Amino acid sequence: MPPHSGWNYEALSGKINLGLDASHAHVQPNGAYHYHGTPLQFLKRNRPTEWIGYAADGFPIYYDARVKSSYQLRQGIRPSGPGGRYDGTFVEDYEFVQGAGDLDLCNGRFGKTPEHPEGIYHYYLTGAFPFVPRCLQGNPDSSFQKQRPHGGSKGSGGRNDPRMLGMHPPHRPGGKPPEEAILACAASQEGTLCRFQAPHGTLTGICRSVRGVTACVP
């Protein structure tokens, strides 16, 4: 599809050859090695929940084969663009369905993990779409803003920019929840149901203490 068409090929669709290796990764033109899915060769395979790394907002990323995403393949015929039936070739062939799985829009949830028994918001890599988180709930660390050499302008660096999702911790682990999530619980106690407007729609959750502030956690 032409650039800016609004239709983006899904790397793990099997419909395009990106030269992915056994860990769903490859080397891009600038020489950087990166993942499009679960790094299978990295997993120890002797734990039900594997800690993979950190997202750019400081929240941890895990893999657990028992966890299911809430995205589903759309039904019917594409109304525009490439046409044809929704078959998973494109990212836009999928839609988020609240409650269809275990995870929220960003493929994450609040809960206990082996490293954080007190509970923390965390993301998951999943065996089905979206495979890796496609957005962030917290604010990305400034070190993830891509800059051109010799003082050139910064890259887009938006909340949903794939560069914001890495396998290495940012300089300040444990990012602050988004301001909208904090405001949603400004006058509420922990455990209260809450709702706030995220970049891709309204998210509902529970007011919880996260990194020293009370915020609405999906």
C-alpha cells in the first residue's frame, strides 16, 4: 500500500517477507536489531510469567502464554483501501473489543507480578495480535525521542510510535501515569471505579496508587 494510505501491513501476518528470525526479529536498514513479536529464544520456558523488559514509559513488559489480548479480527469486507475481506494482512484488520480478553487497549493491565508483588501496571507480549503493545499508558521518557544526527529535528516520538516500545529500561524506570488518569481519581479513594479519555477511546478502570499518585488503572 502507498505511504499515508491509512493501511499498514502487519509484520507477523505471513503475507510479507521481512526476513524475521526465530525470535520474530530482524535487522532494519540502519543496522538496529528489533522485535515484532515474542522473543522466543530469550524465554527461559521454565516460568509461567517471563519478565521481558521495560516500555518507554517505565512500566514492565511480560510474556505469559495464558494471557489473552482483547483484539479481534474484524468481520466482513474492507470498505476502502486494499478492499477484500479482513484477513489479518493489515493492522487495521483488527479491532479492540473491551472485555474480549484479559488486557486493555495497550495490551496491559494492573496486577501482581513476580517482581512486583504489590501490584503494578504492566504490558504483555501475546501470541496473537497485537503481539506487542501498540500504545503506552504512561509518559515516555525523553531519552526515547529519536533525534537526527548533528542537531537535526526530532522524530515524531508520539505515544504510539513503535520506537517508544523497547526491550531496555529507560533512564527513569517507572513512568508516571498519564495526567488524564490521575485527574480521573483526583476526588476518589482507592478501589473506586473510574473512567478517562485516552488517545484511542474511553478507558474504564479502578483508582489505584501508582508511583506515589492515585490514578485510574484499566
